[in-house]
Amino acid sequence: MMKIYFVGIKGVGMAGLAVIAQEQGFEVSGSDVADEFITDKILRDRKITIDIGFDKIISPRTDLVIYTAAHNGKDNPQVKQATDLKIKVMSYGKAIAYFIRSKKVIAVSGTHGKTTTTAMIVKTLVDAGIDTGYLIGAASVCGLKNSAHWGKSDYFVVEADEYTADPQDVKSRAKFLYLNPYISIVLSTEYDHPDIYPNEKSYFNVYKKFVKRTDPKGLAIIRADEKFSQRLIKSAKSKVKIRPIFFQKPFIGLRLKFFGQHNLFNATVAAYVCRFLGVNTKVIKKSLNNFQGLQRRLELRFDGKIDPDRKVKIYDDYAHHPTEIQNALEALRSQYNRNRIICVFQSHTVSRTQALLSDFGKSFSEANKVLVAPIFLSAREKTSDFTGEDLAREISKHHKDTIYLDNFSKIIDFLQKEVKDNDVVVIMGAGDIYKIISNLTI
């Protein structure tokens, strides 16, 4: 039996890949930090052994070590140890492609919407009776037993990430460039990851390479109304069949249970994917119209009275790019036009915050009050002179009711005192800001 060790196993993607490896009959274990993650329960339920810290000596009988960039990549001590022992070592991005190389891959890429769209495609295929394989970047999805599954069908649906597989390795490439999609999907090419891509052109070019990897017998679904859309379509149309999708032209008959034009667009993409795969249109509409959403995507975490005089709603959202913030707040405003909306935002990485600072400043117009938390630093950003206070200063140029609070305790205390009856609070960011919700006794 093949023995696989995952360095950084608690990451959502790594935990999912560990589940898939276990389903294939491999012996799986791994290591990570002691902090409790949303994936801990998944791994415990699977009886997967987790070593705390990265000091445990790896058995020389290990066949494969898979690592994540989140814990120093190839410079992680366990990864170095495995290399010295001549154990095969593979980045998470490369490992995904390795595991699913025998499948017809449906690869969902784009700056925004990857997780939701992937989940929608999977749920629709499952409802159509197709035992598809999948790897979804969320700890849980309503209507699915797990966020990862090997599946008996030829299909495998996966999020296709444009970020590099290992920032410490100069030879590393974007994770999705290890994939060979049967269906490639580009939801957006809006600039992101300035720590890897120095400008818009370099970011766009990696998507060109991705789409060109699509199977000529398959399909490329591309959003057609963005800055670089037509150039992307033109560069790929001689290689593969293209299906352009427009943000404001939804699939006919969709009436989603959750709100937001961006979610309607994601559902439209999912509908066209499933139709291409031969799923009945009635099944597609029924499945998508009954889709319940997933964790940390405008997830309603609390709805009720916090005392006799105050009833509030608390949402949790993963938005960490200016456009995502704007989309999420517009979606909330469409539902709560007369309510006060308080947005608690934690930006994710200094590099992104600085590069997109002006856009961040303009993204909170639909909130009545903005609370800015300290920036969540990446593993490569030990310290920074640029802080959440600088971000709050930029936001305040466009939104006067903006406050910077330098720790979670102050944010919780502020909300406990300031929230009013019928307020809507949204906790937003890709870092660890979601942790305040369980402690939020407003």
C-alpha cells in the first residue's frame, strides 16, 4: 500500500486531497500546526493521523510527500528531510494533477467564484446521478457528504488556481498549468496576486496558457465581458471550442435560493457545463435552484435576538478582493435595503492590499459602517510597515464611517456595544477573521 504524507494537511485543499488519496486505498497521514482548523473534523472522522509541528521524523518507508506553500514550501524541514531520504516530493498543485491524470478534468479558474461554481457543477452532476470526482475549496457544501471525493465516473471537477505551486521554487508554475482540462472555465481575469504577477499582462498571460491546455474535443467557457475577455477568446478559439458567457445574461429559468448577481453568473456557468456533459435541462434547473450554498460565502451564521431589544443577522464571507467585496455588499444591500449594514473586514496579505489599495478604498459603498482589522499576513510576510490602519485611512477617503481596530477583542467589544436592532453584520476576509463569530456574544 502506497504511504503518503501531507505537510500542511489542515489546509482545505490539502485535507481534500488527503481524503481522495485515502478513498483510493492509500495510507495517509500528515503534519500541521496545533491551531484548530475547519478541516480538523474531516480529518478526525477519517481517522487520519496528524503530527503537530514540522519536527516529526518522516518514515523512510514513505512513498510520497506532498507539501503546501503555506508552510515554507520546499524549505519546510520535513520536506527537506524527505528530499535527503530520496522520497518523492511533490507540491500540492502538482499532486492534484498527478492524482486526477486519468480523469476528464473540469477545471474551474478565475479571480472570483471558483469555489461556488465548482460546488454548483458538482451538486448538479450528483443530482443527475453521475458519481463525479471533485475537490472543492470549502470545508463543507450543503447537499454533499464531503468537499472531496474520488468518484467512479470519468469526470473530476476541480478548482484551478492561478497562484504558483511554490513561491520558494523559481521553477514552479501556476497550479492550473499542471492540469490538462477536458473543460476549462475562466470566470474572471481581474488582476490579483501581485506578489507573483507584477502586472495585469503577466496575470492575463497565464490564463492564455491555461485555456490552451484544454482538450480539443472539450470546451472552454470564458466570461466574455471583461477587459481581456476578447483577447483571451481570440487566442484560444483556433485550439478549442469556446462558449462565451456574459455576466448579465443568466441561464433561462434560474431562481436561486441565495442572492447576488455574481452567484447567478456562477450558476449560469455551471448550467452550461452540465448541459455540455449531457445533463437534462430540467435536472440542471432543479438542482441549481435548490442549491443551498457553502461555508463562508455569504453564509448566514446567526439570525435572532441578542437581547430583548436587539435582533441581528450575522453573515460570514470569504471576500478578499475589491470586486468580491463590492459584489457581496451589493448582494446584501439588495436583500436588506432598509437595514444598517456593518462590514468587519480583514484584508489578506500586504502585497495584495498595497497593489489594489485604491480599489479597496472604493469597495465598501454599500456598507453603512466599516470596521477594519489588522491585515492577515502571508507566510512570506513576517512583518510590514504597511498596516490595516493605512487601509482604513484609504477607505475613509470614500467612506467616512470607517474605523480601524487593532485586535479582535476590540472588534468584539465594539460590536457588543454598537450594534442596533435589525442591523446586518458581515464578517469578511480570507484570513482568520471568521474566528470572532463563535466568540461574538454581542
